[in-house]
Amino acid sequence: MSRRSSDEEQQQAGISRREVIRTGAAAGVAAALGAGGAASAAAAGPPGGAGPPGQPAGDELTLVNGVIHTMDPDNTIARAVSIRNGRFVAVGAPSPGPGVRVINLHGRTVIPGIIDAHDHIVLVGNRPGWHTGLEHVFTIPDAVAALQARSADVPPGEFITCIGPISARQFEEQRLPNRDELDTVERPVYLQAAQGGTRANSEAATWLAPFGVNVTEAGVVSPVGLALQTLRRELLTPETRKRSAFDALQYFTRFGITTHRDSGAFHADEPAGGIATENTYTMHFPFLALDQEGTMSARLRIDFLHQDSPTADPPLPTLGPRLQNSFTLFGNDWLRTGGIGEFTGGGVNGLRAIARAGWRGEDHALSLGAVTNHIVNRETVHAEIPLTDLRWVLSHIPGFNQDLAGRAHAMGIGVLVGWGPLRTGTNVGPPYRLVFDHPITVGYHSDGGDITVINPWLNFYTMITGRNLSGDHILGDQTLTRWETLWLATAANKWFIWEDDVGSIEVGNHADLAVLDRDFFGVDEEEIRHIESVMTIVGGRIVHDTEEVG
Ligand SMILES: [Zn+2]
């Protein structure tokens, strides 16, 4: 029996508190399977005032013969969708006029564009060298081949790098490529993995040596901090940062990510050695430049991370000016500011200042003790300044329980879960099942970019199978179904970016979607990790296309 059947059975069982959604899901599936999708027709027509100005009305696109999981409130599965002026104008019953481009999906699975509600794409977009995504390869030979292919883009002598979203665990060999293997790439190569591990090749070793950085015969780099600081200081310019920012957004469209909510970095005025460190006042500039040029390939939502000491004098030396001199939820459909996070800083007084300003605040929690403290502090502030409507967030929550979920929910706080495929141990959380079945607001995040991977399918694999990328069971009984997982990363994440018109394929919403290379709901569990998008559309623009459809 396929996993798809068991998902549907679970949906139809209606055993959780998502009963309304889930009952709708079962009905949607039944309607689509029984009536050829015709039952899912929605009214056509342009949404009032929507879409980028100046785009010609004839700029219309219709996708037909798909299995389109809309993730709308009824969980309709549609066969066709029409897009005009960057928005969906018909779902289920398109009637393309003359001159409209029609793409035949030949039965492919379509999902709403994935929203990563907390990652570190801005750090990835500021990496030194020609940062090269390696989250789509699973063996050392494939990784080396990807680096060799990348060298075609890179002038001789310039660095090919992968810093952050890469891990030995993703490779069958359970290690990083070594120096000899990287020497087959005819450029200096520097790899720095999430959660430890570095490798460089001989050309990189020669370049780094005058700066006091050593590379062993195996390719291990030391000191790592000095190496990264040197690469940043010597290689980063406004132009190279802009190139990296463009590449970062573009790379993740191949997995269907259409919106990133960036959760900041640790601040340093000058180039530093920490993998999560950047200048938090200037690191957004390359993305702002792309936005001005109109060359962003995914939406970016920006949060501001602050770490003021609770005992600083004067108080809140960085958070105070940020709240006074910045705007929350300000920007456009491609790039917009958000709140404070993933550190708020300043203790309870910091929380008070954020609440008083009417901003969202987010803190991450790495233990049950930490999340308990966060909730106690928020209860103190909530008694003075209601947080109920400010959509505050607690993320990661490896330790969590019913009591804390109830107390957070009572303040209107939502939780973000994900963050799992590189973790080790047993029952290490987050307790996906507990929070999904609880009334608390829940969404999906990868937290990838510096300490883990961003590829959503690697994260979904763990959430669904309970196994990390080494194959170890780490979640106990706290797994989710495929449908539940995808819902968290699409429709549920509307709440976390405070926008209603993304995350589902509905008339009037931004036309963000991904056409998958295989059926997420039908493939073997082991294949989930390998899913990619063959066509990703953001705001009606095709931003990624392998030319396998159409
Ligand atoms: Zn984070």
C-alpha cells in the first residue's frame, strides 16, 4: 500500500484538532479523484488592484493537466490554473483566451510555493567566493561533479565555496569530499559545513597559507575562524555580495522555495570568523539592490536580530534605535521587513519595548528550560501589554510540552518546527505530533544557512520518516503525514509572515507554485529527499525551469 493511501486514511480519520481542515482535505481528494477535478472550479476574474503595475494584461499563463494541491481551506485538488498580472485568476476551470501561453503538466504534482518561515538566506547571500549550493547531491562523486561544473562560471584563481548549508550527513559516504577529490576541481575550493567540518583543496591551501591558515593532507582547515574571516575580508565586495545574493535565491527555487523569512545574523562591524556572523546593518544591501533591479527570484522577508545585554547602560543600545528608526512590515511584495528575531535581546525590557512598539518578536529555544524561560518572560510582559495580536514566535522548540503549548497559545504565540535532518540522538524533537494536534499556531522552518540545511525536502523527509539524513530514528512517535508537513510549509506559514495572499493556490493570491519532478504523495519515503521542482513560478514569473514541462 502506498504512503499516499495511509495519508488519506489519516486525513479521513479526523483524529486531530485540525479536523475542519482535514475533513475538507478528504473531501477535496475524493472530489478530485471521483469527478476528474471538475468539482474544484473556482470563479475566474482578475482580483481588484492586484499584480505589478504596468504588466500587460496579455501576460497570462495557464497550466493544464496537473495534480494541483491547492492547500486552500477545502484542500481542493485541481487540474488547471490560470495566472494573470502575477496572481491566480482561475483555479480548476481555466478558459485561456487567444495568445495565452498554455503549459501541459502531463499529470505532474503541483504545490503552492514553499515558504521557509525562518532561515538564514541573507547569510548565504553574503558568503565569500562563488558560493555553490550542494543540497541536491547525495554522494561525493556527485558533489565533486557539481563543483567541477560550477568552475565553468568562475574565473581562474577565484574561489568556489560552500559555507553553511552542507553536511557530511547528506552524503552516502557520511563524510565531506577530501583534498584529493577537491583537487580535481580546477579552482580553489573551500567547504565549511554546518555543525562542523571543513575541507579545502591544494589551490585554496596555497592561497590561504600567507594568512596563517593551514590545510592538512586530508583537506582540513585550521584555524577555521581565521580562514573564513580572511576569505570575507579579501573577497567580499558589494558586487560579489550581490552575485551571491542572486545565486542564493535562485538556487533554492530548484526545491520550490518561493518565500524566505530571514531570521538574521550575529552582528560584527567588520568581517569576522563566525559562520553566523555578518554586519546586520549592511547585509541586506545586496538583496535591496536585487529588488531595485527587479531580479529577485524569490520573496524575502527580513527580521532583525538583536542581542543587547539585559544590564546594558544605557538600556537597549541597539534594539531601541532599531524600533525607533525602522518600520515593521514595510516594503513590497518581493522584499518586506518583519519583526525582531530570532533573538530579541535585552531580557524582559527588550520584550516590553518590542510589544510597546507593536512589533512581532521571535526567540529560538534549544531546550525545555530555555523555552520555559521565554514563556515565563512573555507572561510577565503580556500581563502589561497584550501580545495577543502581535503574532509572536518561538522557534526550534526541541523540548516542549502540553502545558507550555497551552500557555504560549493563550498569549497568541505561534511555534515554528523543522530544523531536524542533521540532528542526532533519540526523541530529540521537536515534538511535531504534539504541537500539530494542539490548538497552538504551528508553522514550518528549516533554520538553514549556517547550522543546518535549507532544502525543504531534506527537512520534510525527517518530519515524515522520523529519520535524520544518516538514517537514524530521532523523533520517536512524533512524526507527521506528508499532507500535514506540506500544509505547515505552505498555508500554515501565512500566519508567520503575516500575509494572507501566499501559501495556497487560490484566486486572488500571488501566483507562487512549484511543479515537482515526482509525486510527493506517492513516492517511496526514501525518494522524498530527492524531490526537486521542474518549474517554479513566483508572482507569475517562471524563475526556475528545467524544460521538462511545457
Ligand atoms: Zn535561525
